Amino acid sequence: MKIYRIDMKNLTVKEDQIEKYKNLGGRALTSQVVHDEVPGHAHPLGPYNKLVFANGLLTGSGASSADRYSIGAKSPLTGGIKESNAGGISGLKLGRLGIRGLIFEGIREDFQIIHISKNGFKFDDATPILGKDLSEAAEWLREEYGKHVAVWLIGVAGEQKMNLAGIAGQDKEGHPTRYNGRGGLGAVAGSKGIKAIVLDDEGVDKSQPKDKQRFREAMKQYHTWLMETPGTAKVFPELGTSALVRTTNTLGALPTRNFSTGSFELYENISGETLRETLLERGGEGSPTHACMPGCIIRCSNVYADKAGKRVTSPLEYENIGLLGSNLGIGDLDDIAEINRLCNEFGVDTIETGGALGVLMSQNVISYGDVQGVIEALNDMKEGKPLGRIVGSGAEVVGKIYGAYRVPTAKGQTMPAYDPRGIKGLGVTYATSPMGADHTAGQTIRAQVDHHSPKDQVKTSLGAQQSAPIFDYAGLCFFSAGAIQGRWDIIADLISAYTGQEISGEFLKDMGKNILNTEHSFNKMAGFTKADDRLPEYFYHEMNEASKTVFDVPQEELESIGVEGNAR
Amino acid sequence: MKIYRIDMKNLTVKEDQIEKYKNLGGRALTSQVVHDEVPGHAHPLGPYNKLVFANGLLTGSGASSADRYSIGAKSPLTGGIKESNAGGISGLKLGRLGIRGLIFEGIREDFQIIHISKNGFKFDDATPILGKDLSEAAEWLREEYGKHVAVWLIGVAGEQKMNLAGIAGQDKEGHPTRYNGRGGLGAVAGSKGIKAIVLDDEGVDKSQPKDKQRFREAMKQYHTWLMETPGTAKVFPELGTSALVRTTNTLGALPTRNFSTGSFELYENISGETLRETLLERGGEGSPTHACMPGCIIRCSNVYADKAGKRVTSPLEYENIGLLGSNLGIGDLDDIAEINRLCNEFGVDTIETGGALGVLMSQNVISYGDVQGVIEALNDMKEGKPLGRIVGSGAEVVGKIYGAYRVPTAKGQTMPAYDPRGIKGLGVTYATSPMGADHTAGQTIRAQVDHHSPKDQVKTSLGAQQSAPIFDYAGLCFFSAGAIQGRWDIIADLISAYTGQEISGEFLKDMGKNILNTEHSFNKMAGFTKADDRLPEYFYHEMNEASKTVFDVPQEELESIGVEGNAR
């Protein structure tokens, strides 16, 4: 597996030879490169930032839920290190081309399509697809380069270097709707003139495990566990992530009207159960379950269809429902699906978009529940009009623009759909993760703790923050954690058999910690201190009426694990 | 002299009794209160921030150029400590009321007029003057409370809690155009519901020096020096601060088109000499010289009149000409005066406004030189429309909204009108001052150094940063420095005679250092590190074609004096 450096200023490519990177993958690779090569003070959209794509070590191996890849850079949203992770088939195709990672350097004004095939790299003018909706742009790319290719691309938001711009990958049906959404990585791609990457695996052989027999056995065990575990075998396939709506609403953690409270009077209208019933009833192109990666047993994704059974968007996930639904006072799945569709077409992070719109609503610029107002604001974003630019800058900046006091962000990034007063372990993750507010950096919702108590939340979050990078290194979907969390030996076995690089469960545990420390170390160079390891002050002082709690995890405990903590 | 605490939530007042504050004044008092009482992580617009007004120790004494006062808080623009300083007569009137300082606490939604007289404090509903231009609001206040009062007030920008909102005081003619402009203190006032403070000294006796004879003698010496020094006796009264236009243009330090270069082809049209000739020629209400404080010998201010001799705005200073003129590609004094007038009417910092508009112009949202476009954007600001909100958020946030690379700010605040590649000592001040980019925090333009060389700039800036707070503590205008810089004994003598508190020149030198250290200490608690003691990266890498220099003061030298430096 190779790593290439692409100089976007001069449009040249060379194979990277740095020994240290050779056995790294996923978040381990992206964070190491950012740490080692990007100055802490670099302008995120300037020539000294780098954008790194890196497959996990198991990506393309055929193991279930294991085709994920990481994208990393210094984030224009948080000013810190960022890794964002997605599934779909784009990483898989990169792997088929024998490539582990792509390191993009330099900036340029125009936009390029980077075509990668067995013949190498080719740069084409991206003008024909600029300003287009992503479905149209992706269709054009497959017309141009062949139906068999997979793509990565940015939308109009990334072209305009907006803070909430993501990078879209493609699912196995060809829809460009698998997002490395968080942290404004689409803006970094935009600054480098990367409109699209076309992964053309024509004539390339499928890669094989180094030790086929061992890999087959490990995979069998792994798949058995996935199929024996209720979460991965039943809940996710049936209800997807939206199963969480009822859970968080009960806990008082479902963000409602700009995180002002944690339960929503219309929550049943937008629950996973209602979503499933609606899609089953409507039939047609919709489906309550869908595998974003070929062979995935968990199949948490879905395809949302309208009343006529025609596909509207995919996937409609818990975070989208929380941030674009209850957080905006919107209680109708068709409305949420339409907003989600626009987000996917324009290339933005749905969480950050929901956060930005929520703050705007708190300032009465748009009213809560005003679906038409939201759609107009998103269309303004597409066209780069002032209100659209404001939305495009993300919740933190919207707060600054309007002098807002209640801005649900940590390190500049919108909280995902869990009020930190209702699930305090996630509050700890938001405050202390080098990624800013990000549930995938240390999800605690399934931990056996009293989510309303401050007790044990720091320990719980730290454990989650240290294990999350293991999945991101392996290329495994975090949703497999329900079946294999702590069973690191099986992951080590899979990786050893697939790559021929012999590693142990202990090695993986160390890897998780090391990645986290590397990220904290970068953030320290970028100027982060303990003062940044906090939530916005209103979470400490204003009660969430649904959970009847404030965020009261002691600051000294928080600081034991943050950017300058010793307990990492 | 008393210090009062005003609880804006409950509209109650009490006299402060903290011993430590009793002998402090000006910036020494504002920075000490912010340091001691505001949590480093406090939201600048939330209930835990405080807004402190503090007279200098000589304010109201009758010494020339000595009626200045400080306003301080945690800044919504920089996120750090802020002191902003102004002249005019409002501080003087506060002093006549026997008050050294006002500490505002708490927040509220509605707006109040705080009337202070010999009878105490009274709170009146500010509704009648909300949304009005400042000249109209000030006129209304004098109609309501008597022609003899002086006022402090915020404009529509402060009401809307915009980052570039300042606090306006009044000159001796009653115009509310003396600004504590920098750092968004008007937004802090807005968050606390402070629309106006009316200083009503009816029936109050003029305060007298404790030792009249000694004070008279010290004042005589001080005034003699002011009148013997060419800068204070001739240049300032004749040309005002605009004398600098030719100087900085020659040095390649006149910010031009968003700080892209340091000389402006139309600089002669906007020079101090042209300004003086224009005003003398037009006659009428205009004047090339004007004392903002009664009895000021320096009289650097002016009144700008139109072709018919009618007053347009006052003052038109170097910073306004640089930021609203050359920085926007505007080379006509009438145009600059009209933009300046609108800034004064809406209650904004002209420097930050020019910075924000410059970044917008760099992104082609408005064209360079488009006066009408600027006026429309400012009117949008008044009305809170999206583009106006964008301008109102200041240059740093505009940069984030548009994904701009070249944003001339330090610690989030727009650079005043000196390109740091052309006057490198000011670059050091911008990078290392706890105030962010602020020439008044450490002006080096008159230092005997090669401004294009990196040599000795750190030492020069540090000296200036340590002496500036002495003036701000005393209530002296920094422009007296040309005559008395280093002659600390005369200031000590004036203070000792006036207040009866015996101090020495050495005490003052220590005071300057202590204030600076207190401010750095607050910023450290607020999360600032060495990583913040830098200029934007393009100043290090992109040559200013006018000065033929980049900013090349070595970072290790810079870091010897910044937030965590030891040489302070």
C-alpha cells in the first residue's frame, strides 16, 4: 500500500517515503501527518495546511463494516486538528488502487478533478461541475469516467470555503452521500482546488489477505459476534441510528430549539420507529435499512422516500433528525428529509448546519419550525448571499455575528444531537476531545452509568476517547463496537492476517492512546489550553428542564484528561 | 473619589469598598478589576463579564491633555482583556461627581439610561433613543437632562451587540464623537442594557488639588515642555494625526487595499496637509485644529466641513483616513468624512469597520473604492440586515465567513493604520500586546530605529508597551509623550500634588509594567498562549511591495515578551 503526496499548486505527484507512516492507517496516519507536518499556527485555508486521506488498515479487506477511511487536516472550524471518518465505497476503491493515503499540499485558485487509476494521476479542469448539486456532479463524473468509478467531491459550500463544508464519498449505489462532514474539511479541499477525486479501479486486481486462512477464521469469529449482538444484529438494521430518538428524548438529551431543552413534544413523529413504519408503508425506493459498505452486517443506513415512494435522500440518521429536526423545532420527517437532501446536495455537515440554523433561530432571524425559512437560507448559502454565508460559517461564528449567548459548541464546533446536561459523558467528550464537540470521538451513551450524574463520566469518556481511534485506525465502523468493544485481539488478528504486519490487542490499545496524545500535542502547538477544555458557560448555569440537570462534572476532573492533562 | 458597582440585572447600586482599588485609576483600575473579578472563560456578553469605567488620576485636574478615562472588560472581539481610552469631557464630568470608577455587572434585555448626579443614581427607560443616530440620541439626552450634562452612549451597533461597537463620549461642544472604540466594548454595554450614562454635575463643586501650589508649579513645567516640543506645539495642532499619512506612505506602511501594500497612489489627496488646506479654504464650521478636552495644548482634533462649510464629522484622524480611505481604495476626503460620519452615528470603531470592509473588498463582495457600496453596507448594519451583521462582526469574523486568507488582525482585532512590514515595532506590538493589534498599546513610529529592520524592534515595542499604561493610569493623552516621555517625575509630581497620594517616577515605571503583567495574566487564564503572539502568516511570507519587506522579527524574540514571556 502506497502513500502519495499531491502538490496542488504545481499539480505534481510523488510517492511518499517516510518510514514512520508506512504501517499507519486511518486516523493514525492523518493525525500523524498533520502533527508532524502542519505548523500549529498555520492558516487552515493557507498553503501550510495539508489535507490527508487515509484508509483504515482493513479497508477493502471484505470484513463487515470495515471499509472506512479518515480525512484529516487542521480545521478551519475549530482551529485544531481534525479527523473525520466515513464509510461508503470510495475508500475501498482507493485501496484497490494499492493506495493507503493521499497527502494534499499547497493551495490554488481554480478547481481540479484528480483522476487516479492504474495508470497514475491525471488532473482535469473541474469547471463543468462547479456550482452544481452534488448528485448532478457525481452523475457527470460517472458519465465522464465510467460507471465503475467511485468519487470524493466537495459541493458549493466547499468551493466557497465555508466552515461547514464536508467532503462527500459515494455509497455502493453511486449516491455521493457518505460524508466526512465535520470540521470544515470541505473548505480545506476548496482552498486546495480539489473539487473531486475519481477512483478508477478498472483493470486492478482485488487485494488479498496476506494470510488467507487466518483472515477467514478471524473474520468468521468477528461476523459471528456481530450477528450475536442485539445492537448490531437487530436494532441497527431495523431502526438505524434513529432508534436513539426515543432514548435521548427520555433522558432529556434530544437537542430541542437550539439546545434550550432536551425533549421535544413532537419526538414521536421523528422517532426511529415512525421512520421505519413510514418507509415500510410507503415502499418504492425507500428502505429502512441499507448497507453503505458492501457486505456490512449492521446496515444502519436507510433510504428515505416520499409519499409516492420516490427516493428523497439517504441516509436520514439520528444526528440529522436531532439537529435539523428537534433542534430547529421541526417535527416532520418529510421536512427534515428535504432539508437533509439540500445539505447533501450543497455538500455540508448536517450537524454544523443544524447548529448554525439553531443559533439563527434563537436570534429570531428565522423562526423555530420555519421550514421554508430554512430552505431559503440554504439556497442563499448555495448562491453565497450574505445570509447563506452566515449559515455557512457554522454555529460559533453565527453566535459571534449576532452577539448570541447560547451557542452550543465546543472548540468552535456544534455539538451533535446529545445535550451534554442529559448525557454528561458526552459533555466530557465535547469539552476535552481534541476534535471539539464530536460524539464519534468518545461516545458514552451506551456506558453503564447514570447519565445525569457527574460521577464516573470523565473515566467513561476517556475510555471511549481512547478506544475510538482504534476503530478509526482499523477502518472499522464504530457501530461494530457493540459486538467487539474490548475484544481488541480479534481486530489485531484481522489486521495481522490481512496486512502481514503482526500486531496484538495491546498494541491497539496503545495505538488508541498514542493517536489521542498526538492530537492533543498538535492542539497545544496550535494554542489550545485547559481554558478550551470547557463547555459554553450556560450549560453549567442554566437547567435543562427535560433532564432537570446542569452540566456539573467538576472542572478539575475535566482538566485531568484534556489538552494539557497528565492522565491521557 | 469613589467607585460604584452597578448591578444591571437588578438596577441597584452600591459603593465599592475594595481597598486594593482605591488608589488605582484608568487602565490600572479597569485591568485590575477585570483580572480579579472576571473568570478567564467568561462569555464576553454574558452575566460574568464586567464593564469598568475608570478615570485617570489626573482627569479633571485642569492639566493639559489629562481628562482621559479608560473603559475595560473582557472583549467579545479578542476574547482577551481590553482597555480602551478616550478624551472629551465625559470623564471630567464623572470626576466632578466625585467618582473614580463605575463597575457594571450582570446583563439585561431592555435598555436603560443611567443618570448620575449629586443625588445619586437613577435608571430611566432608554426606549425613546433606541435605534437613533448618536447625534440625535445625544441631543435628546441633553434636551431631557439639561444642556450641561455630558454623556456616554452606545449606538445601534452596540444595541445589536456587534463586535465592532464602541462606546461614545462627548466633546466639549456636545458632539458624541470621542470613542472608546476598540474591542467591542459597546457590545458589552449592550449586553448589560446600558444605552446611555448621563453625567449631571449640576450643583457640584469643581475639585481642587490637594496641594494647590505644588500642582500649579508642576503643571507650569509640564505645559512649558508641551509648548517647547515641536510635535505637541506645532505638528499636532497644525496637521493633527493626519500628519502621518505622508510619513507612513513613504515608509510603505499606509494600509492600502486590505493591507495588500503600504503605499497608496492617491495619498496626497488624503494627507494631513491636504486636509488642513481643504478646511482652511472651506472655512465655516470646519477647523483643522480642535481640543477635545478643555485647555488641551495639543489640540490634535479637527472638525471636517463640506464645501459649503457645514460640519460633517469630527474628528477625521489618521486611523480613519488609513482604514476607511487607503485601506478601502478610497482617495477622497469628502468620501472618507461621510463614511466616518456614519461610523460615528452608528457607534462603531472606525478601525474595525475599515478592517471588516477591507476583507469584504478582498473577497469582491464590495469593490475597492466603491463608496456607495460601503455606505449601503453600513446602512445594512444599522438595520441589522445580514450583510450589515457581517460587517458588524469585525474583520476576523468576516475572514472566517468568506474563507479569506489575508485578514489583517492580531488576536482577532484589526490592525490600526500601520502595515507591520513597514513599521516592524508596531508589528511586535500587534503580536504581543494583551490588547491585540492596537497602536495605542505600544506605538513605535517615533522611535529612532530603522522601521524596516527587524533589529531592536522587540526592545522598542516592549518599552512602548510598558510606558503606555502609565499615561492610561494618569489620564494623560499619549500625545503628550513627545514632550514628557521618560520624564516620569513630572507626572508623579502632578499626581502627588493633585491626589495627595505621594508617588515617584519609579512607582510609575513599575505601575506600567504591573498593568501589562496583570493583563497578560488575565489573557493566560482566558486561554492565550505563545501561539497567539503572532501575526497572520501572510505578513511573514508575502512582501509588502511598498516597503519591500516581510515581517521578519524572529519568533523567539517575540515570544520573550508575550503572554508567557519572562522578560516583561
